[in-house]
Amino acid sequence: DVKVTQSSRYLVKRTGEKVFLECVQDMDHENMFWYRQDPGLGLRLIYFSYDVKMKEKGDIPEGYSVSREKKERFSLILESASTNQTSMYLCASSPIAGGYNEQFFGPGTRLTVL
Amino acid sequence: ILNVEQSPQSLHVQEGDSTNFTCSFPSSNFYALHWYRWETAKSPEALFVMTLNGDEKKKGRISATLNTKEGYSYLYIKGSQPEDSATYLCAFPTGTYKYIFGTGTRLKVLA
């Protein structure tokens, strides 16, 4: 059974902390994505990666960075967490670039920043 | 600004009822239209990838249609069951890697 896993389901952090969200996929997919989901809004793309060590900004990259040192792992980093980063974070992967390919999602991490 | 809209935002139906909801998307530069189901505490999972105008796809009691000329897709659930309770998302690819997601339709099927 193919899987995308995320390191935590729930996370509570304090303002100013550095936060790492980890995502691992076991499908040998080239592409990986980080989204956030907020009430009343669709999933919004933060960053994506199309290869190891390659990354591109999505629609809302401010306050975030990413790391992809291995093909299966894509990390989202909040350098200095702020309350407006309280959200549900979803990781996804897809095998080939292009709008025809479905994305495979992790279960999400609900992050609360106090 | 490209926009993807889903309606209704939420609905409650009785077990056994059939229901449908809508995803509206830009009718220009169409690649595909994706439908996902997202059950509470689980990962969103792909239902359909619609690519051709007039496409109709089916998976069990769930089916979807596509009209690319007018920019909408319908998702139908026949004989709703409590396990169909979920948020149904549509996603419109705008390029190689980027998608615009709708806000979803939250379905609750009452036993």
C-alpha cells in the first residue's frame, strides 16, 4: 500500500520557535509538495520540489523554507513560527510532472502556534 | 485571477438519498480537473482525473461529468451511505506543478 507519511498529526509550538515538518513517501515519486489548508480557503501551495535538492516557491512561500536532501523526504521549515502559521499542513507527492497526474497526500499535520 | 468554486459548501442528506455537487473552473487553458475525497482524520484520496469534454467517470456509486466549454464538473453520489461522509475537493491544474483547489463540499450522510 503506497504511502505518504507526515511526522506528526498534531503539533503545538510557541511563537519564535523553529519548526520542522517532515514528509516521507515510499513511491519513488519525483515531485513533492507542501500545502496549507485554512478554513474557507482551498489548499494553497507553499513550496514544491521536482527533484532532490531542487525546490520552487509556490503561492505563499513567505515565512517558510524547504529541504529535499533525499528523494523520499521533503521537509517544511518554519524559521520563526508565528501565530498566523497556525494551520493544517498537507504534504503530497506525484510521479510525473503535469496536470494529468493525481497527487498522493499525507494525513496532514495540524500545527498550532501559541 | 483564476478561481475554482465549489457548491454547496456543505450539505446533509439522509442515507439512501442521491446527491450531487458542482465544481466551476476557468474554461480556458484546460488540462484536467481532479476530484478528491477527504475523510476526517485521513489523507485526501484521488477519485477521478477528468480530461476530455463530455467525460463521464464512475467508481462504484460515485460518478463525475465534465463540461470544459462552460467550465464545470458535477460529482454525483447515488444512494448515499454514511461512509460517503467526507469533504469532496476539486483541483484545477494551472501548469506543470501548480493546482488551484476549491474550498470543498462537506457532505454528511445521516443514518
